Amino acid sequence: MKATQNQQQDLLHLHTLATEIERTRLAITAIANSAELEAKRSEQLLLANELITNHNALEAVELELKRANEDLYLVEQRISRNTERLNATASPKDAQAIQSELGSLAKRQSELEDITLIVIDQQEQAAKALADVTARKAKTDEELASLENSGQKEVMKLQSAGSLLMQEFNALKAHIVPEHLDRYTKLLSRGVPIGRLVGRDCGACHMSLGASAYEAIISLPAEEFAACPDCSALLVRG
Ligand SMILES: [Zn+2]
């Protein structure tokens, strides 16, 4: 296939641009699917669930404490009323009954005080656990935002570079001879379509040409496209 040296270089450059555009596209995809970002998002989700669980646990224990305090208050009220009644009564029988009830109430008061102490301890533990998860989630939120932010900046840089490459690619493509472009497109569907001959090596498949194949290629007129005998890619000399 006939092509001036400039046309050969242009086609090679077109392929270099296409390769860079593809590399840019892959880099953008890699950032969006970054394992680090995925791991951080999963961590954030787990912590958000943990936060809800810890919040509910604290609420439950606070409710339990409120109930224990209310029960304790009622028992204390009854003790106070019964003590007044005991002081006021003249009947030994009534006094005995009141004292018996006071005994039961004192036992109940002691039980409730013990429960309250246990629940206060549980409340402290739950509040501590909640504060711990809240701090860990805040840290993860911050790390994720920072990762997303730097990822976004990187994607914007790549998009801008990709857009410039695409402009250059389209401008160059408009100047490529249709016959050359057709050949390039056909070869592209099978693998690397074009490469530079570096020494005896094909820039497309990186195989080293045999002596006779190399001789045949370098003896071709300069305005003739050479092809690699191994991979069929167009070979640009010089
Ligand atoms: Zn080759």
C-alpha cells in the first residue's frame, strides 16, 4: 500500500493517540471502581448500621433506668406514707401490719436500688460504645469524602486530557487517506494495527524479524507501507 513517509507517520501517530485515549478511559474507570473506595464505602455502611444499633441500645437502657427510677420513687412514697401512718396509729394490730408492709417495701427498695446501679453502669457502657462508633464513623466519613474528592479531581484531570487527545485524534483522522484508514480499522479489529520498526523488532507484536524478512522490508521503496510477517501490522520505518 502506497503512503508517503508523512502519511505513514500520521497513521502511526493516530494509533498512538487512540491508545492514549483508551488508557485515559481505563484510568477513569479504575478510579470509579477503586478497591480502596469500595472498601471505604462498605466500612461506612457497616458503621452506619452499628451507629443505629448502638443508638437503640442506649435508648433502651435509658428507658429501663427511667422505669427503675419511677418504681423507686413510688416505693419511697409508700414508705414515707406508711411511716406517717405508723407514727399516727394507736392500734398495735395496724402497727404490725404496717411494719410488715414496710419490711416488704424496704426489701423492694433495696432491689430497685441494686437494679438502678446495674442499669446506670449499662447506660455508661452504652453511651461509651455510642461515642466510640460516632467517632469512628465521623473519621470514615471524612476519609471517604477525601478519597472521593481526590478521585474526582483526578477524573476531571483525566477527562480534560482525554478531551484534548480526542480533539487531536479527530483533527488528524480527518487528514488520513480513506484507504489507509480502512486498512487501519481492519487491522485494529484483529489486534495492534501499526507499529514502528525499531532495529529488527516489530513495534506492534515485538517479535524480531528474521534476516530475510528484514531485508525485504528495508529494501521496499520509502513510499510503500511495510507489513510485519508475524502479526500483519503496518510497519513504519524510521
Ligand atoms: Zn509484528
